[in-house]
Amino acid sequence: MRNLNQSYLNSSKTVFLSKEMLYVSFMMLLFVGCGDTHKTASTLDINKDHIYIAAHRGGYENEYEDKAPENSLANIQNAIDHGFPIYESDVQRTSDGVFIIMHDATIDRTTNGSGVVAEMSGEEIQEYHLIYRSGEDSNEKIPLLDEFISKGNGKIIFKIDYKPELKYLDELLQQIKELKLQDRVILRFRYRKEIVEALENYDSDDRPLILFRLTTLSQFEELKSTFNPKMISIFTGSNSAFSEEQMQIIKLASKENIIIEAHAFHDNNDDREEYWAEQLKLPITIFHTRKPLLFQEFLKTRKGSTSH
């Protein structure tokens, strides 16, 4: 096993699930890709003892064949059809206050146009089409936030990485509240005290589930003392190993029944399953992955079944 954090290899420190619990957890994987997932697409139903796939930008492994480029309305249905419980996406804001689904600050990479989102109007944004990674145009327009979330209402949870962070936060939360979709959205931020303080001004019923991306134990302790988090994200820039400090966060969070999200390691490498198998020994509930179809098949294999 190459380049794994040595703490992975010390079972007394890293395997927080007993063998019996692991067996039960793998049997629970049966829900991935099944109809029951569609019926319970609410953040209120996320079970710490299950494993959930969060498809990176909806999953685009077969985007051209599916006619569903990343962060498109077509890709929402594609993700639902594949049975992915969670769709990860990103939000930007136009110059006139329209929230759109877009990973980059510009539309250059993912559309047949060019320009900075924050300097363009909502009407101007709608003139362009999303493109495939090959550069070929699709029939998909850049989706607006409201139509994007509404498209998957009741069928999939959205994990949104809000790029502007504090800027226009009130507008974003108000729009989600007006759509009555608070329980369909996980809003992710990198950890900053200013964001925690700002979110404390909102009643928990008026905001989506908040997910902070943590890198240090001190961040976890600060967050826990002020915000009472239901869920945290453990972020590693290299996506190849957790630090000893992060392993400690995972252990502490698990003991306190806090849901843990993390990126699946080595998504784009041939040895991915070797790393995924080690991560499954940890009490991680949500796996954010660029290869959701492969991860889904991997989970089926781990529980001894290749089909549902």
C-alpha cells in the first residue's frame, strides 16, 4: 500500500468500528442506488451509520453519453437515475443578484462563452450553453439556483459550496428559505470565525444544514464550542492521507455523533480502491467523490453483491 498515512495501518488507533459494525455497515450499503434513497432526500434523514455518495458536480464520468455536462439540469436527473443520494455543486452570483450554479468565477471553462460571473447579468448568463469536456456544445443552459434545487426536490440532496462566503449570504439563505428547501440543502463553507458568527444570527429552522470544512483540531474545538455542528468536513489538500491531527478530529467527532464528510482518496488513480478500502474503516458517513459510479460499484463489491 503506497503513500498511506501510517495511522491507517495501526488498527488500534484508526478502526473505530468493530468487525460486527463493519459487517452491518456494508449490509446497509444496499441502500446506495436504490429507490428508498429517492424517497428520503432530506438532510433530516441522513443517518450517521449509513454511507452516502456525494457526486462531485453531479458526476460526469459519462457526461457526453448521458448528455449531461457538469452542474446541468440534465445531470441532476442523471444523478437521481444513478441513485446518488447527494449532488455536490457550486454557487456564484451575477452582477444583478442572480444566483447560478457554476464552479468557476468565470464561465470560460464550462460554457461556449467567456466572462466573469460577478460582472455579468443574469440575462446575459442565459445566452450561453454548457459545454462538454471535449469542448463540444451541449443543449444545456447555465442553471439558476432556484430551478436547480427545485429540479431535484424530494429526490436528491444538494451539497452547495458557496464561493462568495459571507458576501450576499443573507440573500442566499433567504432564497433557499422562500423555496422552502432548507432540508434539501447542505451549505458548505471553509472554516472561518466570521462565517460562524454570521450564521449564529439565523434560527436553525431558517437555514440549511451547515457544513464547515476543517483542517485542524483547534478549528474543530472552536466550532464545537460556539456552533454545535451536526456535520463536519475533513479536508486534505492532497486527497491522499489524513494527518494525525485530522484523525483525532474524526475520532472525537464520531464519539459525539457528528456526521463526518470527506473526499474519497485517489479518485483519479489506479490504486483508488486500495485507499477507499482503508477509508471505509473510518466512521465517515459521506464520501465526496469525482468517480461516483466507480465508488458505487466498489461499495457493491465490498458487501458481496454486484447488483441491487
